[in-house]
Amino acid sequence: MTELGGYNDRVARVDLSAGDVKYESIDDEDAKKYIGARGLGVKYVFDNGPEVEPLSPDNLLAFMTGPLTGTQTVMSGRIALVTKSPLTGTVTDSHHGGWSGARLKWSGVDGLLFDGKSENPVYAVVEDGDVTLHDASHLWGKGVHDTIEEIEGEVDGSLGKNLSVMAIGPGGENQVKYACVVNEDDRASGRGGTGAVMGSKNLKAVVVKSGTRMPKPADPETFKKGYQQAMQLIRESEVTGPNEGGLSVYGTNVLMNVGEELDGLPTKNGRYTSTGSMRDAEGVDIDAERVSGENVRENILVDEPTCHSCPVACKKEVEVSVMHKGEEMNVRTESYEYESAYALGPNAGHTERDEVAVMIERCNDMGVDTIEMGNMMAMAMEMSEEGKLDDLDEQLDWGDTERMIDLIDEVANREGELPDALAEGANGLAERFDAHSNSLAVKGQTIPAYDPRCMKGMGIGYATSNRGACHLRGYTPSAELLGIPEKVDPHEYEGKGELVALFQDMHAISDSFDICKFNAFAEGIEEYVLQYNGMTGLDVTEDELLETGDRIYTLERYYNNLAGFDGADDSLPGRFIPGDEAIPGQGASEGQLCELDEMKEEYYARRQWVDGVVPDERLEELGIDIGPGTGVSRGDSPAPADD
């Protein structure tokens, strides 16, 4: 057990096959080594075994909070869902904000561990430290929004007051490989297919009912000092300053025009580095400004909701009316994010602002990842153009927003040949149609809205991300675009291996606290240490906390090594790197490609890995239980696979 501040010291282990719930304490050593949320969740998933099939009853799905979740700490409304990904086969963690994480902590538990598979659909209710299972057969087949509304009517609580619901839609039920989990605020644990894992277990929703029982710091003076420093930095930041900073005023989509100007916005399945470059080359009517945060704020913004303990309020709620097949579609949705707008807009060859809002709403209701959905449709558009989908019953044209809107529901329900093929994700589609050259995926997960030809840190970040292509493992655009903590040249590759490793370790820490990564636009390791020590009563140093981030990231890599991944999987799509498939950048990124091999060498040296594999000595140095080991020592090459 642990007596550290910030923990309830209560985790519910739910055997869905037996309908049984047991409760356990948190191992004190694990709490100190892996903190909570992402880190502790990965430890539970690791202990469950890297060899499990992601959609089998044996896979573990963890809903985890951290010691700062639901506290006074700024931006502390996050929750981590951790499991083995059906999209990538790696360990994955996917977070969302709003109030569900805080309420889970306030309900008296730190985490929920689901294994097995229920015979019939169920939803779990968490209240006063206990978990009960309820029949969800009547909810199966419903979208996320109807599901949440019906559950509110069945549970004695009120959404936005004392109740949160985290649910899957048809995408999760039908095990779309990139299905997500969405809560009542349209906040999504979007990446990696956590919703598909829920669906495979016949788990429709997790419902949390609680009052506001905010954890109290073990060392109030230290916590107060850290909190005050953090709040002051957030208020003064040009990025996070409430009602003044770019993130607060325009949301994450403040980056759309920035990426466009730098020619760092992947467009038309990454053929171009901006919509301007596509417009110049093809003479088409396309402009990223139309789907930018500035345009959204001026024309369709209706509300600016926020998450627990967050003064920034980056979420932008919009309302649009679109004519679709002769009928008017009226949509109000959260939130018009940069990543969603990129994938469903420019990367699919169009910039129709209102249609993008409709697609975001459909993805949320169907419970599928907006990034993956948009990128999958862009991949299919390119494959259609090249004749690779000629054997299917339909093709998909660039920028066909009318078809895209309908296709989201069809993919979620696996209705038709093309939708069913798209539901398998980039790796599945590429394997079936020999279309690897059309895929923008790393380890099976497609890239977000930062072009690695422009931002070289994102190139090595995508390649070495433990959960597939991801900007949130190590957000180097903070330095490459915004100059935080200091400005670096986005086109320079030297030093980026070390930079991304540092960012990865920092984000592993914040994900394990669990606090929003956007705090890193203002806060640093000093504020992290003060708030963590103040809440828990520990006395860790900055170096010790950074080593904890390294340990968490290395445990994830060790899991992946045991699941069959090595340095060969730390790759990038061919159009971004030198080679036969290369498509050099245009405009402000004219001629640029990503020098991946050079950055990998630097990165592995910083991590002390061997060709992408963690040597056994490194596991021992970081205090990771060695288990089977990887069979690799420093100076070795990875051990050959068993015949």
C-alpha cells in the first residue's frame, strides 16, 4: 500500500467475464517509480504481459488517475486509458480532459483495471469507492451522445454537476482499430484504439458519480509555492495567458496559420507541405486560413468551455448549419481542434470549414479518432487516384466532403467494402492492397498535423514514439515553432535526438501526474517538483524526477521490444525521407527532407539503447524489474528472433 498524498490507495480490478470486482492497494514502490496515470497504468499493462492479443479478453484496459489529478493543481483534469493497442500492437496510453478524471479521483478510487469479456453488454458505475456493473444491452448500437443522455436518465446524477460518462459508439462496438472513448464534454481518448478494446470486452461505458473531494497536499507550504509559481507563469505566458494567450483565444487551432506559413502543414496525404503549395501546383481553391482558429472564432464560435482547474479554456465549441444531400444538418460540437481540422480538411484535399465541424461531430458520436479517420480517407483518396481500389465497389475522390460525412458512420458500422477496409487502419489497408507507399503511418498510427520535412524534431519524435506517430510523446514544436523553452531552427536536425528525448521524459512525467501538457508552454521541471513533492510528501530532486520520466518511457520501449518491435520500426513514411519515394518540401520548406538516420543515432545514444532495443544493463540502471530481459547488452545488436 502507499500512504503518499494524492492517492486514495484504492484500485478496482474488474473481471468482466465473471462479473466480479476486487479492490487492491497501490504498491508503494510502484507509486514512487511510476507515479500514476500513464506510468502506473503502463506498469499494470506490462505486468499483464506484452504477448496478449489486443482484442482478446486477456488484454488489460486501465483507466488511471495520477497523484495530481483532481487537485488544485492547474490543468489537473486528465485521465489516462492504457492498454495494448489493436491499431499498432504496441503499448498505448490515450488521455482526455474535462471532468471525468477529477471525478474518478473524487469518487474514492485511483484507477479501474478491466479484463475479461462480459457475456452481454454492460456499463460500470463508480461511486463512493465501489464499482457496480449494469446491463447495457439497450445501449448497444447507439452513438456516444444518445448513450450518455440515456445513462444520465438511469443514474441518479446530473452531467456537469456530479456525473461523468465515458462511452464508446458503434466504432468501438465494431472494433474499428482506431475507435476512441468519448466523455460528456466531447473530450476523447482518441488515439490507439482504446474504444475498440472496450468494445471487445462488451463494456459500453464507465460512469462516475462523485462529490468534490479534492485531495489535500501532504506538504501544504511546498505545494502552495509550486501552485503559485505555476499559476503566475501560466497567466504571463503569451501562449496560455487566460483570454489573451493564443491557446486561450483561438484554441489548439491557433497553429493552423502558423503551420501553413512555415510550410509545415501536411496537405493532400502529405504530398504538399501547405495548402498554398497545393494551390500553386494544382490551381485548386484551397486555403488553410478557412479552417484556422482565427476564422473559427470570428464565424462559428458559440462557447469556450474548460476542464477541471483550468483557466486557459482552450476548447472551442462551434455551431454550424450545412446542407447535406438536400437536407439541413445543424451541428453544435466540441471542439474544433487543430489535429482534427488538419486531418479531415487539408490532408484530405479541402478546406471547407463547416463541413469539417460536421465531420468532427460525427467522429465523436460514432466514437472514432478524428486524426486517424481523416488520414485514412486521405490515404484511400490517393489509392483511388492510383487505381489501387479498383476491385472495390467504390472509389473516393479528393475533397468529396459529402461522401466523407457519410463514410464516417459507415466505417464505424463497417457497412460496405471500402468502410470495412478503412476500419482496419493504415497497416491493414496497406497490407491488403499493397499500398505501403500511400500510408502516413508509423507503427500503424498515422501522423498528426506537423510535417517532419519542416519540423525535424517531429520527425525523430514520430519515429521513436512508443505508441506510433504522435506529437504528444515529445512536443518539439514548442521549441521549433513557439520558442519554448528556447527557439531552435525547425529545419536543423542536429541536436533534435537529444531534444526529443528530453521532451518525451517531461511529457511522461506530466502524463503520469496526470496534468495537461499545455502547462509545459509555461511551467518547467521546478514547478513540477514543487507541486509533486507538496502533494505527495516526497522530497525528489529535479534530476530524480527526470529519471522517473526516463524510466516510464523506457518501460514502454521494453514492453514493445518484448512484443517484437525494434529500431527497424522507428521509421517514417517514404515521402518524408531520402529515397525512391521522397517528396521534398515546398515553399518555406523547399527541398527539405527529414534526416532520420542521423537523428536516430543521436537519440539512441542519449537513451543508451541498442538499435532501438533496451539493453539489460539500462533496465537495471533505471530500477526496472528485469523480467525476461531483451537479450541485448551494450555493444550488441538485437538478439535474432526465434525461428
